[in-house]
Amino acid sequence: MYLFDDGRLAQPAAPETALDIVRICLIDPAGVLRSQAGLREDFRSKLEEKFNKLDENWLKQASLAFRVIYVAGEPSDTAKATLGELDFPVYLLGKQHGVKYVLELMTKHRIPKQVGSQDLYDLAKDCWESRDVRGCGLPSGQGSRKIGFIKAEKVMAEAPGDIWQALVNSTAHEIGHMGNRRQHSNKGLMKYPVPQDRFIDFDTSDKYLFLSDLVRLRKLRERRKPKMLRWVFR
């Protein structure tokens, strides 16, 4: 396994641990958070903490753990196309990123046209063109290709309190959709509009839908034959 830094081959990765790592990749092509180290780390670490506390005993028994990484700049097309089953790429986009850019990213990440009867490209287009929406998370269905987008500048500008909290809640909500929660819920973090409460959590049914989907994704990875070389971000 090798590390991929903005599309370039870097150095061999550290040996694998006994845990299977679920990676949430915060990808910042325009550098919205690049110069804000404190905010960036608060966002990254609190998001990682939220997901690792979904159900600590369940995650321990399943040998799963979450890691949130920040990727400055846009990854290469090779890196986009070869993300693994347990990778959740979330793009932090600015005002300059229009629908065309979003749809092109979906194509490069090999997002299928449809999941069930839902056209994901039409869904993303409607989502991105809506002034009220702060993000969009696209589910993988029975496959593994998924992607999320956050209107980062909008979230930051409209944050009612701590900016990192608004980013955490908005991002966690879209990751919930990426984990195959296709509608909104009546309570918890999957409500809409997205709650901004610091202590809000996923409703129980949403939480275990997401965790069970991780098991499904891991089984997909184990079934792959032959095993593909996986490129990852540093």
C-alpha cells in the first residue's frame, strides 16, 4: 500500500493495524480552510470524535474505527477513482464551485447514474442549485461509490455559534446520507434543517443503519478478487 499526496506517489504507508479504518476525507480543493489551522483542527478532531462515539462497544466488537483526514487541494483523478469501500470523500466547496464542477467530480469518483429509482446526478444538481441547502450526501446503494459536498463558505457564514460546530453537524448529516439514509428523519442529526445543537446525535435507527452499512461495505471489500492496489491520501 502506498500513500498518494495530491496525486503523486509518496512513501510506503505504516503497517496495517488490527482495526479496519473508516476514513472520512475532508477534501478542500479551493483551500477554504487551508489557512485556518485552528478551525480546521477543531472541525477535523470533533468530527472524528463524534463518529468514534456512535457506539463505542459496537465499533470495538466490529474492529472498526474512524479517522478524519484533511486533504488540501484536489486529488488526482487516479486517487478519486480508486478510493476504497470504507472511504467517505466529502468536498468542502466555495462559492466559485458550480453545478458543472460538482457533476464532474461525481463522474471522476465513478458515482453511478442511479441508486434504485433515484437519479443521483439530478439529485446533486437540484441540491447544489438550491439556495437554502448547505450540503449534499449521495448514497452508495448496494455498491460502494459515494460522495458528499458541503457549501463550506455558506455554512461558515451562517453559523449561529461556533463555526466548527456548524461544519461538524452539516458534514455528519451528509455522511449519514452517504451511509444510505436517503430521507430525512423526524429527530436527531438527520433532521432537516440540520440541527446545530452541540450535543445532537443520530437517532438510534439512523445510527444503526449507518453502522450496518459499514459492515456491508467491508464485506464488499473482502469479496473483491483480485484485490486492487488502493491509493490513499496522506
